[in-house]
Amino acid sequence: MTAIKDTLDVKREPVPSRTFSKAYWDASREKKLIIQYDARTKRYQHFPRPASKVTGHRALEWREVSGKGEIFSYTIARRTREPFAGHEPFFIVMVTLDEGVNVMGNMVHCDLAEMKIGLRVKPYWAPLSNGTHLLMFQPDR
Amino acid sequence: MAMHDVAVVGYAETKIVEKTDRDIWEMQAEILESLLEKTGFEKGEIDGMILSSSMTGAGNAFWSQTTADQLALELDFCQTVDIGGCSPTGALARACMAIDAGFCTTVLCLYADTQASEANRQRPRSYFGEWQQPHGYLGPPAAFGLLSKRYEHQFGLDYRALAKLAVAQRGHSVLNDLACEKLRKPITEDDYLNSRMIADPIRLLDSVMVCDGASGLIVTSKKNAEKRGLNKCVVPIGYGERTNYRARDNIVDVTETGHLPAGARAFAQAGLKASDIASFHPYDDFIIAIMMQLEMLGFCKHGHGCDFVKSNDFTHTGSLPLNTGGGQISAGQAGLAGGGTNLIEAVRQLFGEGGKRQVKNTKNALVTGIGGIPYGRNWASSVVMIMTPNA
């Protein structure tokens, strides 16, 4: 079986943020996962947007969450472009957080035999050069 | 006036090539010249132009104006449609609108992209760089990998059924002189199954190859067509469009697509149902998208696509002729103009000019579009159009 790589060696640039997503990236400096929360509809939403996905109102809170959840779906990227070229094969996963949002990421510490839809996962924070971190996932064994 | 008072009176298409050495404007000029010759319109009579989006034109915020100037067209209506692979069929719908509203009378719908040889997408403003690119989610194969795994989890996925669709389309591109030469070789179901994985479970033969090419239509009012003796024409009778299906939801069933509402609208407007459709020309960036659209448009139940595929014949002489020019997967994807390949083939069939691959039943044809790769959903835009020959 081909070993699936974890993409930690990929030379990623710091991620460009926007006025309404800066708080997310700032929190990632301390490996904290914060998600936008709409108090009117009592719903989380991700990725960060300038307004509520449901009502269009701009009053949104940030709430810290555990980042635990389960695999919603996954694929194995086998042919990609720079800066990922040469780091294949690697997982791209969509995770349903326990708070009810789907979040994309890569997987570390996980081989093909363990991967399945429904697998419980927890966060893994990969450092970026500007002090922020990129959210990845690992099996929650 | 209404949409069905508008007629497509001419179509044109270049050969699809792996990499062109010709300028995109030269290809567009070839389409315009061909359309003028076929329809008898004078160039000066064209008073509207609608372009599909184009990776070559990307970065030029004045794409439709600049292109119109290159072709020296003086226009009362000029725009680019930017809903990705939905743009060509979306452009035809907007041509109907513009003519119906009285803004112009004769529209050139022009679809061209030379993405393989000249992509000019510099720094697109998108959420891609922040939320997708950092994970190596670099394009459509990863999106369709995630989607396919989820489909398999929910319903099971018979890869032989997908193989059957790939083989049927390939058989059609062999009969299509304008298809990309590299792809005009027959394949077997085993060839499909054994082709290498790109983004599991997406295989090479699931996927489109980016190419260069152009196509186009002349659209005018039915009254004008009749006045000029252009009796051979095609009339759109139903259209539906949906962008960001389930945009507000956080967890979306990715096996359900915007073709569900778009199809319901198109069928209601046309007064038809799936079983009435004579030939099917769905947007095909990946094979599984064809099967999902069969489900969403009501040819079969949600999750029953594989069974439907296995019990039908999709060749041009079969029970439901499918993308009879080969589709984009087997004719080549002319960048963002690729949706024109499915659309032009449907029009050609209804004109009765399918040649070696002419379908018998030309009562109608259904064309679709798919556009854009969003975050956590399947695709951004879905369109459905039903057309008939001039009754």
C-alpha cells in the first residue's frame, strides 16, 4: 500500500486574510480555533464571511471550539501543482465539526487503512512562517 | 414575446485542439465568418454580442468591449457571462432575454477560450487562496474526489456504470471530426477502470483535458427568422439556472445539485418531463457529474443513477443519446468555453446535421451547464435548457 504523506513539508506561504477573517488567523497564532457564530439563528458558519449566511446581518460573534469532529468525505490527491508537487499522495478531507460546520484540511498521522468517512478527528496545527497556524486534522484515537 | 419567440438560426464550431498556435480573436473571427455565411446575415445586422467567460480573457475587465472592437462590431447590447461552465448556455438564455426585452434583434453568442496555450488568470479575487489553496485543493479533480467518495458512502458507486458512460461518449468523439484528435480513439470499460488515479476515486478517464477551441450561435427573433426564410432553426422552450444551491447551509448533501431546482423550472416552462427528452447533452467535466444530473433531472431517482445507466443505451442510436459529439471529456474542454461543446452539439442534432452520429428522435434536446468549484458544496452554478426544432 502506498504511504500517504502528511504535507507538513510543503512550503506554504502565509495565508492572506480579509478584514472579516483576520480574527480567525490571529487566534491561530495560539492554536485556537474560533468560528463565526450567528446569535440570531444560533448557528455557526465557516469559512468566515462578512455577514450571516442566513439573515444577512453583520453582527457575528467569534466562539472558540474544540475542533473535534468526524470525516465527512476525503480524497487522495495524487497529482497536483506547486507547492504541493512531489508531496503526493496526500489526503484532502472535509470534516464535520461537532458544532455543525464542514471544514477542509489535510491529515497527519493517518494511513489509508485507518481513513474512512465517520472517522473521529481532532485538530493538528501546522506552523506558517508569519506565526499563524494552518488547521489540519489527525485521528482522535 | 417570450423566450420561445426567439430562435437559434446558426451555429459554428472550430476544431478543438490540444494547444492552438492561433490567436483567440482569430478563432472568434472564424466563428463569426462561418455564422454570417451560414445564415446570410450581414455583419452590420448583428446588434448584440454575448461572450462566455474565458481564461484567456481573464484579467481583462473590458473583455467583451475589446473583443467587439477587434471584430469591429457596433452593438446595442454587449456583455460577458461569468458563471463558469454555465456561461455558454447562460449566454443563450441572456440573448433570448435581450431580444425579448427589445434591447437588440440579432445576437452573436461567442464562446472561445485558449486556456491551454494562453491562460491570463493572474490574481483572481476569490476565497480560494485563503480557504482552499493552502490544503492543496487546487482544482476540480480534488473537488470531484471528495464528492465521489461521499456519493459512494451514501449510495454505493458502481464504477462499471461510470465506465459505460465514458465508453459511450468516446464512441461519439470517434465520429466527430471536430473533436481533439488525441481523444478520438475508442476505449473499453477496462481502459476506464485501469486508468490511473488522479484524486481517488477520480481516474484519468473520468476527467476532461483542457484544450483550445471556439464556437458560437446567431440568435434572433422567430419573426425575423421567418421573414428571412431561416426556417431551419432551434427554439429554447425551457430554462432554469441556480447559483449557490444551498448557500446558507453549513453541511450540504453534495450528491444533490442545483440542477434539481433549475431542471424543475426548465421542465415546467417547457411542459415536458424527463421521459420526454429525446437526446441529453449534459455538461461533463467528470463522468460522475453526468450520472448525478440524470438523477437530479428526474430520469431516475436520487441515488439510483448507476442502475439507470446500466439499463440504458447512451449511444446515438440508443434509448437516451448522450453528448453525441463526445462531450467535453472525449472531445476536449475548450477552457471556460467548453460548455459550448455540449450546447452546439444539441443544436446541430436538432438541425438534423449530425451526419454519422445523427440521432433519430429530434423532437427536443436537453443541455446543461456546471460552473465553479466552491468550498464544501459540489459546484457553484447549474443551468438546464430544453430546446426544440422550429415547429
